[in-house]
Amino acid sequence: MSLRKQYLKTRPICKVTFRLPKKAAEGAETVHIAGEFNKWDTQKTPMKKLKNGEFTVTLDFSVNREYQFRYLINQQRWINDGKADKYVPSGVSSSENSVVVV
């Protein structure tokens, strides 16, 4: 799992690349990322499956903000990003949400 941030010099935008390794996505046919940035829509932001079995997606975020998110594997299993900037209680269950700070 990893988050790679690239801040744009010309606009207050940060491109964040989310990467889910093959081991974390074991058995996954689909992975979607859901969070505050897409109103927790479990269909809106699919991740691309790479030939090596990893999943990735790059999203644009406004800077000076924090965004909660989680990965949804095969529309059934939620997981967090082990390299997230921090974690906060989800408010839905006893689980936590990953947070990216840009």
C-alpha cells in the first residue's frame, strides 16, 4: 500500500496516487476507493488492475485538506491503507478510516 503525492506548482491541487499491492488485494477482481471525495460512492472510483496484480488510481485533491477513505475489494470487503497519513474512527462501526492529508 502506498500514497504518492505530487503537488502542482500552477494550481492548489495535489495529485495522489493510491496503490494497493497484490498481497493486500489477494483474490480481488475489482477494487474501488470510496471516501469523502466521492461521497463514499462504492461504484464511482474504480482502481485499475495492473498486470502485476496491483491496483492503482490517481486522483486530484484540493490542498490544505484531509480526506477519509477506504478500499472496497470485490464490493464485499473493506480495508484501510497501511501507509495512510493517519486514521480516524469511522463513526459507522468500531472500524477506522484511512486519511490522506494534502
